[in-house]
Amino acid sequence: MTSLTGEIMKKICKAVVCTLLCAAVFAVGAVSAMAENIKVPNATHEYANDFAGILSENTKQQINAESKQLESEKGIQFVVVTVENLNGESVEDYANALFNQWGIGDKTTDKGILFLISQKDRKDKIEVGNGLQGEITDIDSKDLLDTGVPYLKQNNFDAGVRQIYVNTLKKLGIQPSAVSAPESQSAQDRNGHSRNAVPGIIIAVILLLLFSRKFHGGPRSFGGGFRGFTWLGRFGGFNDFGGGDSSFGGGSGGFGGFNGGGGS
């Protein structure tokens, strides 16, 4: 009786395993078919593909030069693509379809990286081939995308793309030589606030001089420095870029004839 029960359990386990394997194969096939049906731009021979027209020629040239060197030395294909919109698809599905249809990454090593930005949808995504998933995880991708948020929210796509591109290379232990990272946001803020504060200081000095003349009959020395200048911060913010509904950095933060592998 015990032996019979054991045989029955073995048959049940085999049936369950076979069913799960069939379901997995079907799911993979369905995903592949869906990816093939999503309409994406035709593949090019460039590493920087600015279909949205939001990048400068200098940035595209830097990325093309850096990615060409990267593939030559490390066998990694790093492609940047900008599009106007995702045609109603999720950024995950669109990136996966683009990655696979273009065949980004060598077919054997599957070391490909796609950095996708949709201008109008305000979505971005880093898609990584299986050969690099141990070095760039999904959490890493989100963190990398977040580094570009301060620039992308201001529609400074050049700086945002370069920031994310450079940080992705550094995550792989590669020091970029052709692509330069933008000036840090904190430095930009300091410079911007300093420049914007100048008109406020001038206005404040004029007002103080006028009031001094009015109440005291003429100019006088302001010994001991100016007190009360703490309110001048009001004059420093003529260009307020903060806030805004932006989805950038949401964690979702062969191409051109290459025989590429599949995406993650």
C-alpha cells in the first residue's frame, strides 16, 4: 500500500512539473510575441539615437565615441534612445521590445544596455541584458535613473542623459573618457542663486540709500555691516524650477546589424 501511494505521488509530481514547464514556455512565447508586435523605431548603426530631437550634437557625438570604445574594449553595447512617446505602451514593455527587436548586446555574452527616454510620457528605463544583470540590478537601474531627475525635470535632457550615462559606466567600474558629466546640481543651484541675488542686493542698497536720505538728510556710513539682509532671499528665486508632475526617475528607472541577445 505504501509503495503504491509513493508511485502515485511520483506521477502527480511529474504531472505538476510538466504542467509548470509548459506554462512557463507558453508565457515566454507570449511575451516574445507581444514584444515583436510593439512598434518601435527601426534600428540604426548609431549608439546615440535621438528620435525625439532633444539632444545636442555634442552629446550624441560624445555618447557615440564612448560607446564605440566601450564595445571595442569591453564587449558591451550601450545604446541610448529617445522617443517622443511610447505609443500607449508601458515603458517596461516598450524598452523590452526595443531591446529585443534591435538585438542590443552580443548574442553570446548578452552584454547590452539600453537607456530609453520618452519625452512626452516623461518616462525613462534602463534595460540590461542577461550578461550584465549581476552588475546592474533593477534597484541599481532605479538609483541610476534618479541621478538624472533634477535635470530631466527641468527639461535639460542633455545634462540628464549624460549624468545617467556616466553613472551607469561608473557602476560597471568604467571611467568614461569621451562623455563628460554635467556640472553638479548643487553647484548649479549655488551659481544660479548667486547670480539671481545680485539684482536683489542692488535694489536693497538703493532702497536703503533712499530711506537714509529721506529720514536723515543725506548719505551716511553703514558701520558694522548690513543687518536685515536675510530677507533678500526673496529676490533670489526668479526662476523656480522645483516641483512639477514628472515621472522621470520612476525606477523603470543586432542593433544596427549586430547579432544581439535578449533583454531582461
